[in-house]
Amino acid sequence: MNSWKPKPPKEMLLFINRTINLINNNQFLALASDSNKKKSGQLKNKRGKIYKRSDEVRLKISQSHKDRKTKPVCGIKKGQTGSSHPSFKHGMGKTREFNAGKNTAWIQGVKIQYNFRCFITGETRKKNLQCHHLNAWNWCVEGRYDINNGILIRKDIHKQFHDIFGSNVNTSDFEQYLVQYHEGDKPFPWRHGNHEPSLSIEELANRGISVRNEKFSDFLNLCASKNHQVVKGEYINVKSPVTIRCEIHGETFETSFHNYKKSKHGLPCCGKQAVRDFSKKAKRNSEGRFTSD
């Protein structure tokens, strides 16, 4: 049997509603009181928290924080902006005079001149090596792309030198660093020069262009063998973007030279078609699964 429960009388419901409203009003007044205390300089105590300091001490700390000015971003001290900042370089960002093609050729020329090894330690791992300007880039304008103004050294040595001598350096600074920290009285290679004829920046740049043209020509032949056509793209390196159209399926894809050469079929549409052709020729059992027989 279902137990029957009598409904509360109407007066009881009204009493409950009034009680709930009264509780809500009291909570609102308490919150407003706390807000007014905060604005007037009085402390707001968190429920359940035990404060070690007295209310008087806490109030003094609060008032001192309100009068304090905010600190500058990243801990920059007053006056350390622009050219006065310790990390300031040139203030021109990417707008400074910089020729990417010449810089790449300069790096390659310096590496060739030092046989792709650090002349101090003999390190040959490419990821651990860096090219250094004997006369700094910022003041020696005529030596920025001069191969004889560059040397190949290890990354940690390069960093240590600039940490000690800064960025506005010259050849004598580096010689002093080598005498003090590495080589002693060993003769410096840039003083005696390289007796073998060295390539110029222009020759290295032209060599790089011819190599890129040759690789791009090979890439076009590879695309033609798969019945694909290059719509847009310039080969600068393997990561350069290229747009290719499939003449078989009439679809166009954007990829990179590296990804296209790495893929067996070149484009996704041809890869899917190869899977379809394989599945049609493959043998299946009564359940429709592929079999090796």
C-alpha cells in the first residue's frame, strides 16, 4: 500500500518562504558590510583561517600596500629602456640591413675555409658549431659578408666569449680571449691566411642557386613520372611549400618538397587509389577478410 502523507497547510508554506527570504537578506547584508569594511580600510577575516599577526599589524600592512606603486614589467629598473637596456642590440628589429642569401653564403664559406671543424677543439658535429665575426657585425660594415672575417668555433666557446667581452668586439678581443682561456701562444690562422684560393660570397651564392635549380629540375622529373604537375612553388630548401596538381584525379594539394619525395605515391589521391586497386585484386575468404593464399 502507498503511504499517504498530508500536505502542509498554506500558513506553513508562507512561513518557510518568509524564513528563506530573511536568510538571503541577512547574507546579502553581511556581504555588503564586508565590502564596506574593505573600502573603509577595515580588515576582512576569512572564515576558518587563523591569523598569526594582530589586527593592528595587518591593517598597517594593508594600508602600506595600497599606497605602493606597481612594479614595472619584467623587473626593468627605471631608466633601463631603449639603448640603456642591458639586452638592447640595435633597435631596428627585422628592418635592419640583412641579406639572407649573402649571409647563408658567408656561413657556408667560413665552414669550407675551416674544413667544417672548430679550429680550437676540432669539433665536427654540425649542431655544435657556429660562425663568429672577428670584427663585430654592428660596426664593421665592410666585413659583414667577408669570409676572412669569420671563424668556425664551438657554440659554448662562442657564448662564453660574448658573455665575457660583450657584442661590440674586434679581432684583438678574440685573440686576447684565446690566449687567456684556450690556445696560449699558438699562431692564429687569420693572421697567416689560407694559402689555398677561397671562394667569394658571389661564387658561393651562385653555386647554391645552381644546386637548387638542379634539385628543382629533378623534382619536376619525379612529378612528371607520376603524372603530376607543379602549380606553384620555389625550391629554397626541402621544407619549402609547393602546390601540385594530379592530372589523373584532377585534385590539387599543398605539401612540401620533402613530404612529396618521402611519400610513395606523392599525393593522397594516388595513395587512396593504390589501396583500392590492391583491395580489388586481393583474395578474400567467405567472411570478406583478406587471405594470404
